[in-house]
Amino acid sequence: MLLVIAVTVLFALSPRAHRLVLSDPDTGRIYASYPMAEGAEFSVSFVHSINKTPYYDLYEIRDGEIW
């Protein structure tokens, strides 16, 4: 609960400050939170369960959205 309030305050004080938050959608539990600047990039990777091929997706913070 305290973390949610802290993040809300951060967005209220600085509309250009973004955070990438990894959370459980069912419980709301937050596992990690990272500051992200406009233009920053991050990737998500995983190994396919059947053919065991690694996959990588690259994302960018642009205009306050994830592209």
C-alpha cells in the first residue's frame, strides 16, 4: 500500500517520470519497480516451452507509453 502511494506521488510531482512495475495482476504484489526515462528501452525474454528457442522483445518508452 505504501509503495502505491509513493509511486502515485512520483507521477503527481513529475509527469515525465515513469516507472516500469512488475506485479502480479491477481494479488497486486509488486516484485520490482524500475525508473524509466522517456526514450528508454527494455526487453522481455523467455524460452519457448516446446521448441526451447529463446525469444526477445524490445520495447521503448515513447510519449509516456510502451511501444
